[in-house]
Amino acid sequence: MFRIIEIQLQNFGPYKGSQSIVLPRDPGVTIIYGENMRGKTSLLNAIRYALFGTILSRGSRNVAPKEIVNWESQEEGNYSFSVTLVFESGDSNYELTRQYRPKKSVDEPRTEDDYTEEVFLKKDGSIMGPDDQTQQISRVLPEQVSRFFLFDGELLQQYEELLIEESDMGRQIREAIERILGVPILKNGRADLVKLLEDAESQVSKAAQNSQLTSELGTQLETTQEQKRHLEKDLNKLIKDKETLEDDKIGIKAELDKIEATRSKIKEIEILEEQVEEIDSKIYTKNEELKDLMGHAWHVVLMDKINERRSILEQQEADIQDQRIEKSVAKKLAERFSEAISDETCPICRQEIDSEHKSHLDSEIDNINGMIKSDGGEFSNNLRYVTRAIEGLRSMEQSNPKMRISDKIFEIDTLKAEKATKEDRIREVKADIDTSEESRAARLIRENESTIGKISVKKEAIQEQREKVRIVKENIENLREQLNKVSGDELEDEKERSQLYQDLVRLFDKGVEKYRDELRDHVEQDASDIFVQLTTEPEYHELEINDNYGLSIVHESGDKITIRSSGAEHVVALALMGALQNNAPLKGPIIMDSPFGRLDEGHVRNIIETLPNLTENIVLLLHENELDIEDARNILKGKLKKEYSLQRVTARHTKLIAGGVTDV
């Protein structure tokens, strides 16, 4: 059990001079109250710095230690700070001091290179050497799992990544969880067995070379096994490189999140600049079209004459059409007269026609026929001529570019106005961006894109390398089969030893997988029990775990809650932390910064009541709006062991005071 006894601060952040917090040895809760910007996060960072030399800002961005030296102390010429952590682990007492100070040759430090960092670790009163102290700290609390002990409520969204397959952050957290649960120890055991297996296989190869019958196969087998070892070594390196790149990507993303506003503005500028380029292209195209239209602008001068001539021709066409209709009617009339004469009967009244009327009708027929034949074909020719002339003039009118020139100029002016608006916006956004932040954001975006590209390349290389390993393993199996056929009993001892290690490796793999599954089941059950105690929603039945240790909320109907609030995510993360404490061989305090900022009063009360059951030492870094001190005292009663408050001296100086806010 890792238990913090005392935290001693010297000019760390807002904590000017020497200040300390003494935590109770009895199991229970310590609450440290402070307003925003008074130094709650600095206390969490002080513990993190003492253990690992790491300081994080909001968003998990690493902060340079020189930024942590108390500002007022710097003005007084003191550029050093230190943190001492007094703690217990197992049956031993430790005192860990990490200090940051200017180099002896530097009077007024300005850069990181002007500083030096020193670490001292005492175990039961004896100073440990540098290598020993690093190993000891790693055994007490590995940095990879520290997020489950040094809990920042602002980073809860990271735990959501556990629900996302192939998530970089999810992979990192999953590895941290399995480290807490002791899985790497089993992996190390498997690695030892694999090494023994490789040695045994090598002995088989060497023994085979001693026999003339199996010498060639033994040599081939040894060569192929050596090839496999090299391929697997390269594969492991590729996997490690990919994981390093994925970790780099997480760090870059955290920094980008920190400057999200600047990043968004840069992205807006990029989009606007692309749109301006598109508009320029459109304007160029429209101008080319306008030039082409202007080549036919001479039509405009003739349009009045063309319209006048077309009107005359259209009137002529109408007159000809009228004449055509008249002749058609007359022809029909002549035909009717001829029928009447032939039938000697009027087609209308059906009376008999006498000779006098016949003579009159014959005369009328002659007149009509004379009129029809009088044009000599000029009628049809005139109509065709007029029709063609009108069509020609209409085509000239349609090709008139006047309106199209006007439309094109309007389109170009509209595009220019749109371009000017976007260029104005670009200038406005650029004016709002700090030059250094813009440069930094642009650099990070480039680094992120580059890292994503490198990860993709590594993934392809890993896939190719795995295929090579698979082929080599098949070759080894084939060689073994051939060797078994021809060797008889000569290599029996070596083959038995190799087979034994193969069986042990397979057995160990199954054991690790079973252990993993059982641990996951235990974590799921404990997390569900804790979650039911914490949540205020009675219809939430349990939590369901995935291979990444991501926890989904399950409704009493059996349906999963796919979309959950930040408050629900908060409660799930706390349930996971409690479950890990229950199942991990590594146990320690939980120090929580801003743990209730997203939660309603009901959830806060449930959590406060449950926290003492999660681990023996709980430290809460709160402001009064998160939890009223009187409510905390009433809920926790005897489990509240100690209270501190952060008192403002100046904007750059905070004083640690024993006692709650109302006691000061």
C-alpha cells in the first residue's frame, strides 16, 4: 500500500516559501478547499513532479519546470523550487525530494538550459543511488498508471476513448489499466518461456547438424530460426515505433486542444483562402467568356435595322399566309360549285339548279381558277423567301451578345464582391490571432499530419512484417516435419525438450488470456456495483465492459445507453477507478482535482458517501461551489479526517491553512 504522509513545497507555483500539508495516517478523506486559480491543480502537479518530474497543464500539455518557479520569489532573486514527498510503501518509509534550481554558473536563468534538476530518495533513512531510486519509484507508482491515482476531473473525456476501437488514447489507458492489474508481469513470464523455447529449438538444430543424415535439414532449420528471430525483432521494433508515434500524436492533439481557438481560426483562414482561389478561377473563366462575347459585339450596332427589317418581313409573311388561306378557300368553293353543276342540285338547300344558274356558276369557277393560276408559282416562292429571311434575322437576333454581355459583367461583379468579403474576413481573423500562437498551431498541425502519415506507413510495414514472420514460421514447421521423419530417435531428447516448451508457451498464453478475462469480469462486476451506488438514475442497471476496459451503461431493459452526458461519464470513470483499486495488487491514495464540477447535488452526495470505500486515502481538491463544507462534514462525519484551505495573499502567492474555509 502506497500512502502519502506529507507534501512539502518550496516556491512551487503559487506556494511561496516553505509550506506543507500533512495527511492523516488513518483511513479517511482529506479536503482542501480553494477558489479558482488559487493552486489546487498546482498541488496535484507537485505530487506528480516529485514522483516523475512531470508537470501538466489543462489538456495534458507538458509545462516547462521554469514556468513553475514562484513569481514573487523570482522578483526577489530566488529562481529555485522543490517538492518533498514523505510516503510509506510496504514496510518502508521514504522521503523523496526533487528540486529545480539554476546552475551554479548562472546568476539569472532565462532558458531551460540554465537550470538543473536533482532527485534524492531516502529509504528508511538511507540515501539510494540514482538507478535504485528510479526503479524504486517505478515500483511504488509507475507513471503510466498514475492517472488512476492522480485524478484530474478536467480530463474525463479521455476515458471515453476506451469505448472506441483503435483509439490511441484508449490503447494508452488500456495498457495503464493492465499494468495496474499486473498483466505485464505475466507477459514477462511468457517472454522468458519463449526465450527458453528458442534456445531449445536452437539445440534441436545444432543436434541435427551432428548427424550426416539430418545435417542439411538442421542447418536449414537453424538458419530459418535465426531469420525468424531477426524478423520478430524488427517486427517488435516497428510495433514499438508505431506506439511511440501514437503517443506523440496524443501529445500533439493535447497541445492542439489547448490552442483550439487559434487552430479553428487558422482552419477558417485556410478554407477562406481556398474559396478565394476558387473565386479567382471563376472570375478568370467569366472574363474569358466575356472576351469571346465582345468579339461579336458588332451585332449590337445592326440590331435596330435587323429588328425593323424583320418586322416588315413578318408582315409580308402574314399577308402571304392570308392570301394562301384565301386561295385555299376559293379552291374549295370552286370544287363545291363544280359538284353542284354536276349534280344539278344546290349542296346547301338541295333545290334543282336551272340552266341560268349553271351558267353563272361556270363563270364563277372560271374566275376562281384564273385567280389561283395567276401567280405562276410566285406565291410559294415568295413565302419560302420571306420565311428564310425571317429565320436568318432571328438567328442574328439570338446571337446578339448584348444581354449576355450584361449578364456576364453582373456575374463577374458579384464574384468580385464575394471575394472582397472573404478577403476582409481573412484580414479580421488574422488580426485576432497572436503571431506566435498562429505559428505554433500551424507547426502542430503539420506535425500531426506528418505523424498520422508515419503511423500509416508503420501499420503497413507491420502488416508486411507479420506476413514474413508467418511464412518463416511455416517454413520452420515444414523443416521440423522433415527432420522428424528422417531423424528417428537420434534427436529425441532435444525434440522432447522443445515440445515441452512449446506446450508451456501455449499453456501460458491460455492462462494469461483466462487471467485477463477473469480480471475484466471482476472489474466489470465491481464497477457495476460502485456505479449503482453512485448514480441517481434507478433504471440504470449495470455497466458492461469491453476488451479495452471501456464501460457502457446498461438500462434495466438491457439496452445500452449510447449517448451519455459528461456527468454520466464522470460517474463511470469514478466507478472504474474504484474497481481497479479493488482488483489491483498496486494500491494507493486517490487525489482528485475538480472531481464534482460536472455533477448535480444528488450525484455529489452519492460519491462523497462512497469515496471512503474506494481506498484508504482520499484527497479532494475542491472549490466551495462543488461541495459545501458543512454538507461534507455531515455526510462524511468521522471519515473526514482533515481539512485545509488555500488562502489568497496576492495573485501570485497562496498560503496553505489548516482547517476548512469557515474556520479561517
